[in-house]
Amino acid sequence: MKVFSAEVCVTRDDLHKHLKFPFTLASDAEGLTVRYSYSPKKYEGADSYALARAAFEASYPEGIAPSVEEIKAELPLNNHVALSLEREGVLIGTAHRHANNAEYRVSALSASPGFTPVAAAKGEWAVVLSAHAVLDEKITARIEVEAE
Amino acid sequence: MNGNDKAVYYPFELHCHTLHSDGAFTPRELAEAAKARGLKGIALTDHNTSTGVAEAVRVGRELGITVIPGIEWTTFYGHITVLGGHSDVDWRTVSPATAAEKIRRAVSLGDVAILAHPYRVGYPVCTGGKSEFPDEIFDVLTGYEVYSGVLSDPTNLRARDEYLSLTSAGKKLAAVYGRDWHGQGTDIGYGVTLLGISGTPNAENALEAIRAGRTAVADCNGNIIVKTPFTA
């Protein structure tokens, strides 16, 4: 049974923020499945090379310039919005991965990598999106939580 | 080394990832790769989760590889590896304003905290890759990744210079290497951390070696590149 669904717009103003999307589980369940996707993943902006070069130059020591090849090896740049799950305000886990389309499951007996097994008990839950990298003006994220 | 005659120095890799975050290894594959590489132990430091630790510890026992429980606080402003598995800090609460307090909390609970790749190429190539934490963290951290990834990476020169400057100024920071190991690949160009362990080379004694400054960064042949200039 679907217990939460949202289409979320993550903008550059959300960069380096944790965006919380609470939902209530009305009754105990066997487990929760979270389906999560966002796009775009790759940033294709014309300033990509300049942004990457600036990052290299901020880290390289004086007198050593990054090569064009080194900078180009980091292109295209990526948007990155990681998903965490909370129950009653307590972190259950984080999926710090670079794929932009994933499914995670938690139950009392097992959980997807990154998450701690926990009973899908009735109460207050939240999906939290952590905006590690937002290069496009707008990223569209889709969240769907199903209780079984 | 460092005048501690009882310590035996073992090679460790203190910065590793599995598929519990963005690594390609399963915990078993990581432990097997560590054994194949001749390491005595590893710290499992997945990004913002420690859910792979139980399996890694179990496999480590089977293979004779010491596994130190850990996590990498992968924040927007810098990355910190926290080793020991005692901390209750939620990584999302770590910011430039709170970093020192959160590190102090983790250390007070029995963990060691190490600033990871302080000068890695940062945002937007690697968010938080370059530390933006304030200098006050150097009063509470246990260690500093003087070298990260490929030893010849130019950003390591800045980290090395900062480490030497900090320790010259009296900061008690153990010298640590972090491969930031995410999966199989060539072993050429990487290093190890040598830990001077007194007694059985288990996780707690490995942590004690870091706290005591019985550490050195070495290349893969064991040649020391930089060692901690103090002992506790």
C-alpha cells in the first residue's frame, strides 16, 4: 500500500541543505520500500570546464597547474542528492550512492545496504534528501514509499 | 620507531568503502582484497553509514584481517573518518559551526577522528572533498590524512605541508594515509598506514596506536614517507 508519494523540485538554493519530507505510517507493516529517482544526473552546462578548473585550482599547490586532461577526466559533472530515512526523528540510514534511480527496503529482519533493519512500526517517518551537488537550476526528484 | 620498543608496526588501510555506500566491494571482497594486498587490517569507513561493519568484522575474523568499525562523515564541508564504532553522532549535524563539538563528542565516546583528504579537489568535482572546517578542529581531531589516494597526487603536497606546520605548532595529530579504497584496481602508487600496536593487533589496540601517535605513512614497500612526530 502506497503511504507516501511526492515529486520534489530541488534547486540551487537548496544546495547543501537537508530537505525533509515527513509521512505517517498509520499501522504497523512488514516492511517499507522506498523508490527514489532524480534527474538530471549529468550536468551539461557550458561552464562545466570552468567550474571544474576552479575546483582543481583551489586544491592544487602553488606552482602546479592542473592539466586540461586532468580536468576533462572529471567531466561531465554530476548532480548528487542522497536519500536518508528517519523514524521518529532518528536516522535509520543513508544511501550515499551516485545512481539516480534506486529502491531501498527496511524491515525488522533486514534492510538494504546503508540502512539499519528496523520494524516498520506505525508512527512518524521521513524521507530526507541531502543536496550534495545541485548544478542544474532545477532537479526533479520522485519519492514513493510503499508499506507491505 | 618513536621509542616504543614493545610496539610492532603493521600495515593498515584506514579508509575503505563498500556497496553499503558508493564502493564496489562487498564487505567480504574488501577483506579478501586487504588480505591479498598483505594488509594486517582495515577500517571500514563507508559514507554516512556503518551497516557493512558487522559482515566485515565477521569475514575479517575468518581471514585473519583486523577490521576497525568506522564511518566517514561525508558532509558538505569536509569529510572526517571516525573509527571505533562508538559514536552516536548523526553525520547531518556536522557543519563548520559544529564540527569541533561533534568530533569532541565522538572522541569522548572512545572513537578516533581523522580529517580525510584535506585538500582533495572539492565542489563540484567532489562535494566536501576539500575541507572547509575551521582550524579549531585541529585541537580535537586524533589524526590527519597526510596522504590520500595516489601518493603522487599534487594535493597531497598541500596536506603534507599543513600537517608539518600543525604538528610543529604542537597539534597532536597522528599521521595517517587513506587510500579511499572503493574497489578493485591497480595497487600501483598507493600507500599504507603503519600502526605501532602493543599486544594483539585487534581493533582496540589499533585505535590505541593512533591515539598514541604510533603511526607512519609508508609506500607499498614499507618505506616511510612521514611519521607522527610525537608519542602520547
